[in-house]
Amino acid sequence: MSSPFRDAAAVTLDASHRVGQAHVPGAALNGRFHPPTAVKGLVARPRLHRKLTASTATKGSGPGPVGLLSAPAGAGKTLLLADWAREYSRASPDVALAWLTLAERDNNVSILCESLAEAIATSVDAAGQRLPVQTGSRPPVEQWLAHFAETLETHERRTTLILDDVHTLHDPMSIGLLDRILTQTPGNLSIIVAARYEPPLTWHRLALDGRLTRFASTDLAFDRSEITAIFGEYDITLRDDELAIVENFTKGWGAVVRLTAAFLAGRSDIGDALDEFTHTPRPIADFLVDEVLTSLPEHVTSFMLRTSVVDSFSAQLAETLTDSNARSEIDSLIQFNFPVTRTDSADHTTWFSYHPLLREHLRAEFRRVDHVERNRVHLQAASWFESNHFELEALELEVSIGDPCRILAFLERCGLGLVLDGHCGDVVRVLESVSTQVSESPITRLVLAAAALHSGDVTSATTCLDLLEATHPPIAEDPLFLAMSLEISCVTATSDNEPLAARLERRQKSTHSDIEAYAHMELATAHLLRREFDRATVEYTQAVALGTIRGRARFVLKSLTGLGYVASLSGDIGAMRAHSVYALDYAVEHRITTTAEYELSASVAAFATYLCASSELPYRIPTIGNYRSTDVLGASAPVFGWHSVVTFGLHSLDGSTDRRSTAADVRDAMLSAIELRTFAFATLALLPPVVHACLSVGEVEWAARLVRDAADQFGETSEIHLARGAVAFSSNKFAEALVEVSEALGSSEIPLLAHHVYAWTLEAGIHAATGHERKSFRSLHKALRAAEAGSLLRPFLDYGASLRPVFDEFSGHFGDQEAFAEQVRSRIRPQELVSAPILTPGEYTVLRELASGDTTESIADTLFLSVNTIKTHLRGIYRKLEVSNRRDALKAARRGGLI
């Protein structure tokens, strides 16, 4: 009984079966000179029809154009050309159409001449059947070619000749004849060549002449709409995810798409059927063997079996696996137009991968014919991947080999490193299939706990560690166990982490650089939480050094970001900027700008830019609307917490076209951070800037709510007092604001994030508003001294309206900070002069010179004017500004923004 799979193959390969009759002795040959008859249910491919039509268009008066379709068996070349030929004949009746399916018999130049002549004769008068007898010095081939060209040229009618199965030619003389025809094509003849691989013809010459149009496998691959149409013939409607599976595994390979549709026809369990399909069902295996693999030389087949054990291979890896000249074998695959995909990695290494279904078939075949050799090649591949820093690929191979001892040894060496490199999800996926002996091992549980922790799933990580400690009590002193326990303690803040940190510091030092690097990072975090900034800096620096040993670029980037974080919280904004920019440069250099660690680093750099009110960074900075999120047990959350989202929002606030909406997003992110209580010190550090962002759009109630919620969660800290003072000041409650800022300044806590600058600027604003100009000046001068080194401008801009008069009044009195004071003043919008007369250009010039402090005589010399002229301008300035002396004139001009 015939199966539906065989029936599907018969429909799919109908054209090749008919063409195959030409190879059978005694079969009628007339079918070679006509396109195959129409196949029922043929999918229309207008995009390719248009390209084929364009490929036959004659350009200029030179030789005719040539089209080349080069793709593996079953790609749909013959059916496409036949369908196009029928459509083209109807649309262009003035063009003669000729067809020739080449066969083995054409590997005789005389017979090839007859075949070509007969094909042309179906549309044009006879072009010469046999090779003529040699006359004179011209060889018969030359005479035949001349007659062939002359016949076509005298015919004048445009002709298109389609040559199918050209890959069957291997006779040098026959190939040479075809090459001569292609290079010397008459102007009214266009030729389309179809083959499973490129015949050895001078295609480069045709390409240089602009006469060649190529159709590669990727062009002939069926796209989503065409795959959907094929499945529709079988009354199958696929969901988007199911269609994606089919598209991914077939890669649009026509015959395989149709065989897959036949395989799924009548099945109600499409999901299960697709799972079976991805393991190369028998009909597809038969097709691959009969149509793709049989024609390959044995050495190529052996090469493919050995390289199929990996998803992708480079020439270097292939040589390790095959003990052969891999580049030569790869060239053979390319020559045979084998379905192999080529990609170039960032380090300029070329990687090759087989079609997924073909790869699965090769793996099954390798397992069947030589199981021992297959295992040996697997071991070679795993060792090569590990030694070349492709540890995830090495883990997958180790698990597929299935040796528990090897898997556990590998996890000891590289398990934590894979997590630090960001492969958490992949590690969990691969380890799901290991044996119980492996899954219940302490090292496996430690690695899985680390993967959960680094994915943000603190609960699962805690559960895993608790179970591990209960079943293996000695593990409690393991450095990796201690480091993860300390990280959980720091993240949740449910207990004092100092005892854990002390145990980790007293640990038996590991010889494993990954574990030591991770331990130093977690100790740095613990010191940071206790505001021990110097010790945290040392630990982060050691983490960077150890992470570099094994090339853990993502871990190193995170540690470099930690240095910037320490600098920011300690109030060293200059170091914060330097560390964050260095970290971003490192990310660019190591090509990790699409990672979560990059976004964490970018958040610190973005916040530094906001605090310094400086220009945009020359890096990709996420916005508050497109931050990276992670899925934790079905719930989405920012991958590095809400604090990074807050900083992205603050960074985009100044340039936002809708400041109120952006401020609302910042407020919501901050409320989430307060509610979660994770890294409370970071939340408190961000509170004053976020409160000011809300106040800047007039939303006092938003700011007040943030302060209330933070106080409920964290108590009365100096940061809470500072933020509450800002809210009171915005409501003109100056006495209340002064009490709060005094509490903040009087706190014994080490101030976070240059909050002392915020406090002194707030104090200066309060004194200015209550008429205490001298006190305001002293507070402002303290703030300037503290902010100058890091070019911290944001606190002054947040209180700008209240501070500008103080800057104007005491201009020239800020001592060493005068230049910085002038820089700050220039960024604060001045109060407008009420009904101020417009100064003349000459008066403006003199006014600007007054600020230099020069005498009237010196100003006259500088401007090449007389002293009397300068005095006349001065009188005009004094009168218009309603002042009586130079000092008051400068104050009035600064208040009004004239200078």
C-alpha cells in the first residue's frame, strides 16, 4: 500500500521524474524539448516571475543576457521555469521560447549540438543538426557555432532558450561548447541556465559584462506566504508559532516544505506532528538520500558525517574533527551547491551550518553506521569548543555524550563561567535533560542556583541553596555557596549581611578564577551597602582583574560598572563619569553592546550625564520606554531593577517633548523601586533627584507621595529629610524646609550621591527666600566647592530660580570657584528686567568690558575710543539701568541676563 508520504514525494518531484525519463535508455526524448506540463496546485511565485522576465531583457546591442538558477534538488527550479515559460509565452507572443533538458547523453559534443539545434528548431528554423565535416582550417565546432549564431541572427525574432539540468554536463568539450554559446550569445537570444550547482563556466566574465542575473537558493526559497499557500492545499492552517517552526526547519526548501505538508495532512495533533517532523521523518530522509547525498563523493560524505555533530563549524574545527583538508572539502560542498549556510562572526571567522533537516539526518546516519567513531568525534568537538572559549557549545556536546563524570567535571570548570557570561537560560535548558546522577550533584545545583539568581529569580535560588545545605551540610562553607548567599542577602535586605561577608572574607581561597572573581564582586556589594566605599572599590577592582583572566567580558563590564556605581554613591561624580565611560568603551571594544550588562553600564553613564547636565553621550542609551526586561516565573521586570529605569527616565527628561509624561514614568518606576525594597541605599540615593524631577513639572503631590512611601519603607533617613525639605521649599514653607535640611546636614550617615551639594543648595535657596543674603552666599559657596571637581550642575539647576539672584549679587566673590560659579550662572535662566530700555550696541560693548574690572582709561584703550566717549556710554548705561555706579550696573545687568 502506498503511503501519503510517497504520494507527496511523487507530486513534489513530478518534474524531476519526467526529466529522469531522458536518462532511461529507449525512453522517448521529445519531452526534453518542452517544459513539463502544469502541476495541479502549483503555488504562484510572481516575485520570481518578475525577476526571470527582467533577466531576459536585452541591454544595448551586445550579446544577449544570461540567467543562472543554481539550487539543490527539490528547490523548485524546473517547476518555476515551466510555470514562468507558460506565462511568458502568453504575455510575450512575439518572443520565441525554446526548452532543453540536458541529459547524460549530451556529454558528447556532437550530440549536444544536435540537442541544442533541435531545441531551437521548435521555435526557429533549423540551426544545423550535426557537426559539419571540417573544411579548411576551421574546426567543426567553430563552423557549427557560426552557423548556429547566423541562424538566430537572421531570424531576427527575439528568442529565449531555457537549459535545465545543466549540472549533468561533465565532458570538457561539451562544457566548452556551452561556454562559447553563453559568452558569444547573439543579441536577440537570451539564455536561462538551471542546475543543482554552478557548472564550471566563465560566469565571472558574464557578471563583469553586466549580462548575468543570478538566482541562488535563498532566492528560490519559499517565503511565509508561499509556505502558507502550500499548506492550504492540504487544508492545514498553521498558527504563527507553528509556521515559524516549519520555516526555520525547512528554510523554504520547496520539496521539503511539500513533504512536510503531506506529513501533517489529516493530523489533529499538529504540535506533536511538528515535533516528529523536526527529527527527520522517513519520507524526508528518503528524499535527502535519493536527491541530495547519493551524488556526492565518498570523501565529502565522510566529511559531512563528522561535521554534522555540531550545529556550526569553522574550517579550523572541521580539520580537528575530520583530520582532513577542511577548506578543500568545504570548497567541494560549495561547488556542489550543497544546502550549507555561511555566516561571518564578529571576529571575522567564517562558520558553516547544514540545513537543519539534513543535519538531523546526517547525525542519525552517523549514529547508525559508526557509533564509536561518532562518540570520538563528539569528544573532539567538545574539547575544541572548550579550549576556544565556546563553553555553551561544549556543554551541549558533553550532555549529548552523556558521561556523568565528564559533565560534572565540565560544570566544575565552566558552569559558573557560563552563568557569568549571561547564558543562564541556556544552561537551565541544557541541564534539563541530564541524568539524575548529574542533576542531584551539588555542583549542578550550585550552577542552577547561580543561573536562577542571575536571572532575577531570587526565590528559586534561595530554595535551591536551602535544599543543598540541608542535604550536603559541608557545602555551607563552599566559596561559591557563600558568595551566592551573600548576594541574596544584599538583594533582599532581609538580614544583616555582615556575618556572611565576614565568612566569605575568611574563606579558603579557591583556585578557580571565576569563583574568586564572583566572591570579590559580592563582597564589593556588601561593602557598598554599608557605605564602605573604599573597600568596595578595592573588591570591584580585584573582580575586574580576575574576570579578565578567563575572558568573562560581561562580568568584567558589570564590575567596571560597579566602580562607577561606587563613585556615584560616594559623591565623586567625576570618577563616576570616568568609570562609566570607560565601561561603555570596554563594551564597544568587546562587542557586548546588546547585553543586559551594557544597559546597566549605560544607566550609570546616563545618570552621570544628567547630574552634570552635559551633552549627550556618543553611545546607545535606552529610554524609559525600551529598557531590557526579564521574565521571572511569568512576571516581567527590568533585568537590573527599577533603579536603571529611573536613571534612563531622568536622562531623557531634559530633551523630552512631553516632560510631564516622562516625569510620570520616572515617578512610577521610583514607586516600584520603593515598594520592592531591593537595594534600599540605591533607592534612597535616587530619591532627591526624582523628587526634583516631579517638582520641575509642578507636581508637588507626586513628590510628596514619593517621600511618604519612602519614609514608610525605610524610616527617617537623611535622604528622606532632604527630599521632604525640597517639597516644603517648593510650597514656600521655608521654616519647615530649613528644619529638614538641618536634619539632613546634621546626620552622622555618610551622604550618598553628593546629597550634601543638594542640601547646601537647598539651604542657600531658603536663606535667599527669607532675605538672609550672606547666609545664602556661604551655603552656595560650600555647594560650589563640593561640586566643582565633578562638574556637578544638576542641584544648582534644580534650585536655579532661587539661586540666580545670589549668583548675580555676589559675582566676583566666589574666590577659586569663580569660574565654576560663572559656568553655573550661565546655565540658570535670568529673571527678566521689567521695562528695561534697550542699550545701544556701543553701550552693550562697554557694559561687557565693565565686567573685566578694567579702569575707564583701559577700556578706552581696548576699544580704541576716547575716554569721554566711554564716559558718555557709562552715563547712558547708568540711566537706563537706574543705578549710579559701576558695581550696581553689573548687578542689574546680571539679574537681567544682559551679561
